[in-house]
Amino acid sequence: MSEIFAKRRRIMMEHMQEGVAIIPAAPVRPYGNGLEYSYVPDSNFYYLTGYREPEAIAVLRPGHERPFVLFVRDNDSFAETWFGKRSGVKGALENYGADEAYPIGEFAAKLPELLNNKPKLFYRFGASEYDGTVLSAIAALRGKMRLGFYPPRTIIDPDLILGELRLFKNEAEEIDLFRKACQISSEAHIAVLKKLPFCNNEADLEGEFYLALRRLGAERVSFNTIVAAGVNGCTLHYEENRAALNRGDLVLIDAGAQYQGWCGDISRTYPISGTFSKEQAELYEIVLEAHRVAIAASRPGTTLDAIMAESVKVLSAGMVNLGFFPTKDVNSVIEEGLYKQYFMHRVSHWLGLDCHDVGDYHIGGKARIVDKGMAFSIEPGLYVAPGSGAPERYHGIGIRIEDDVLLTDNGCEVLTAVPKEINEIEAILAQAKNAN
Ligand SMILES: [Mn+2]
């Protein structure tokens, strides 16, 4: 097990100063009769432990001589025959650096002792199945105060610390994994691009993306893949992915791979026929320019709002030129928010162990100043739904172009690399078709 998890626990405990933190693993989520959704570990729990099995709880108690306690599923030969190997208590101690480890079944009984005389409890209510257990332990201690047992009096959301720690990616080891997740996401996108001439349905492209990311070593998609052909591209989170691909339409693919917990998130929009029509190219170049200026603006000292404003300026000016609005005044299109009919989401979200990563976007009610080690998406788009006020020749076109950036000392590193210039995309599609 990498040292990085122990280092993160030390830093977490320095920020806690005192008290005790309870960080549960994500629950298994059942459906149907005895079936389960594919298991996705909780990122806070994983960040601190590197442990990927369900039914586990990490307890951190700074100042204690055995500060890291891990509750885990114990070994069970019957269950392991059905569902695979478990680390067990022994594995928690030997492989995950736990100072003490117990079977998860003992958590409720041990909790009052763990909380006793700790002034602060770092625990997120409403996010796990243990709220009742925690409240019972607090109540039990409250009943014994005259004997010198005191429960925590202050309860704090651990995300106040973990969100800030996870927001900054400054460890070489974690940056390498993050780069790899973005590289796999990029390679899988390129594999899909090369298969496009031979695909007939959105489902084919989704399948090609999944095949590529699994072959490249990723564990899963970072989020449900979006493959949206033609007018489906105007639905921002379209996930049906089963419509026919019609020559003449664009197809918007928003997909990412998760590698050792780290998430890539890339969107590209391609012409199904192999070449962009005049109208498609006009809109595409506007989105691409909005994407370029946002990347150029991504550096320490700015804000996500300021980066977005750069994109919105380009998108709005482009739409004004193409006659999208009754007015030719770009400023009023921006100030009155008219552009939002065609660009209704934000340009960036934090990115990391969660695709929509943690960390506050505002400080004191204002957009926070970004700094080295922060990572986010750059994803402007234009979505011209049929029935909108735009010139009819643009109706049904949806375009998004998304890359992932990590802020450096004085700019940013673009972590993702998939062709996005029109001539590059058309050349690759022509070459792919001819190679077969
Ligand atoms: Mn995104």
C-alpha cells in the first residue's frame, strides 16, 4: 500500500487537531431480487485508506497512540466463495496500515468508547447508514456524564477538511494517476473516433468506448456515457444511447474513464458522414474558440467565473454574427442572459477522485481564486433545439468540446488529448474509412 494514504491521514489529523473522525465506506446498493449495482467506493474513504471493499469504516483520532482504526468485513469462506476475497481484519492491519482493526459488526459496541471524552466529532449526517448508531453512542455517553464520560459536543462535516485537501492535487504520485486516467480517457475517445465510420447506432460508440477503457486498464467509466446523435445532442445528459446514426448529423460523445479512482471527463462532437456541413462547422468553430480562450485563461489567480465569462463572450459574439438574436448588441446578449437559451450550463466543474469533485466553489459568497494543483473541466457548448429562435438551418445541432486541465505555477496543463480541430477530425475519419 502506497505511503500516500498514511500521509493524507496525517494531514487530515493535523487539521482536525482534536476529536475523532468517522468516515464510512459507500454502501452496497441493491436492486431487483438479490442483485447489486456495480460497487463504487466512497472517494473520501478511499482518499484516506486506499481500501476498496464495502462495509468498512475508518476512524481517525489525532493524539491517540493508535490513531487509525479500521472496521472491515471479516474473512468468511462462504461469502468469499460467492463474492471474492476479502482483506479481513488481518489484511486491514498488514496491508492498509490500520493501528487497530475490528470486524464491522463490532462498530456499534465500540463506538461509545471511541467517542468518549472527544470534544469534536467529524461525521457527515445524512450520508450513510450509521446515523442511528452514532446518535445512540452519543446518547449513551450523555447518560454517564456524572461518571466522567462525555460525548462530543461539536459535530463537524469532515468535508470541510477533506473537500479542501482533495481540491488540491499537488502530490507527484496522485498527479501521475490523474494523468493516466485522462490519458486512458483520451485514447478511448480516439479509438471511438476511428470506429465511427463503421458504426450505425449510438450504442456501438458507447460499446467501443467501454471496450477501449477496459482494455487500457481503467476500472469503469467516470460517469454514465453520453452518446447523443443529431438532436439528442441538445439534451445535456442524454444517456439512452440507442438511436441510429444518420449521415449528415453530428454525434456528441461525453465520456470518461476512471483509473485507480481518478476521473477523466472528455466531450467531443464529430460529423457522422466524415465531414462537417457549413452550418455545423460554423457553430463548431465558435465552440472551439470558446474552448480555446477558456484554456488560455486557466491559470492561478483567476476564478472559474472569469474563465466562463471569456467563453460566454465568444459564444455570444458568434451567435450574434449568425443572427441568433433580434439584437446585434453582444453586451446585451450577455447581460440579459439571452445566450442561456443555447448554452445553459457552466464551463467548469472541479475534477479529481469524483468526476464532479469536492471543494467549495465560493469563499465568503464570492467565486474563489483558483490556484496551482486545482483541476477542472473546460466544456463550452452550443445546443440549438428545434423550435428555438435561432435561424432554422442550425436547428437540431448540439456541440460540446471538453478537456481537463490542472493548474500549474503560471498556467495549466491540459491533461486530455483528443483531436478537436475540424481538419484533424475529418482527416482521421477519412483515413479510418480508407484503412478498412
Ligand atoms: Mn464534465
